[in-house]
Amino acid sequence: MAPRKEKGDKESKDKGEDANTVKALKEMHERKEIEGRVAGKQIVYHALQDAPSDSTPSQLATLDSELTTLRAQIASTKQCEKLLRAELAAFSARVPTDELRGMVSRLEREREEVLGRVGPLRDGRVATRVVSAEEQERVDGEWRVWRGRVVGRKRICKDMWERCSEVLPEGIKKKEELWESLGLEGRL
């Protein structure tokens, strides 16, 4: 014996929903919003469709020729658009005249400023000391020594940093974050 179904079962709910759907479809059919046809014990509903057009072959030929001319117009319009885009890109690459004038005036001001600073040196109004060849050589030698020390220290710093940052502390995902959290200056 099959178990008795209760009112709360899903099938009984579906039947109520189906009844509402059928009722809504019948009302739409009566208002001529949709079409309904009987197929055996069922009614099949479908959307209303326009009747087939009574176009003559001459009308179809006219539409075909119009379609062909429109396609040709589209192709020529696309070609024109392509040319206009290229022209626009060329114009965009050029610097506007006002901008050029501003750049020139800024450069002229900078030039005057530099000439104002160099003028006293050229005129001899500022006492300058001539550096001898021996002194220049001595300074260059010291510079090379210190440059070598800087390069060596950079290498040592880099090696130490690589070893220190092999294992990062919790909460820090990148070496750059560790560098910043330690308050170190310069580049990695």
C-alpha cells in the first residue's frame, strides 16, 4: 500500500502553481495577447505572429538593391572613419602652438637665469682658483678609492640583505615591506 500524501508535500504545491499558470494563459488567450491551439487533450499556447507579407518580386528586388547600396555606403563610411582616425592621431601627436610658446618662454627664462649666474665668472668679477694638475690627480685618486669602498659596501649590504630576508617575519609578505618596516633608506 502506497503511503498517503500530506497537504504540505511538494507535488500538491506544484499542482496549485500549475493551476495558476493555466488560468493566466487562458486569460491572455481571451484578451488575444497569445494564440492557443488544441492538441489532443492539451492546449498549446504560443506568441502571436504577424501574417506573412505579400511582397512582390519587384519589391524584393528593390529591397535587395537598397540593401546592396547601404552595404556599399557602410564600407565607404568605415574607410572614411579609418582615414579620419589616422588624421586625428597625427594631430594628437603634434604639440599645440600655445604649448610650444609656453615651453620656449620657459626655456628663455632658464637661459637668462643661467647666463646671469655664469656672467660674473666670465667677466672675472668672482675670484676663481686654478687647480693644478697634481691636485686634480690627487682628488681623482681619492675619489676612485672612495668609489671602490662604496661599491664594496653596497655589495656587502646586498649580500647581508639577501641572507636576512630569506625568511620573512609573520605578517610581512614581501622584502620591500620588511625594508620599509625597518626604516632603511635607499633602494633594494
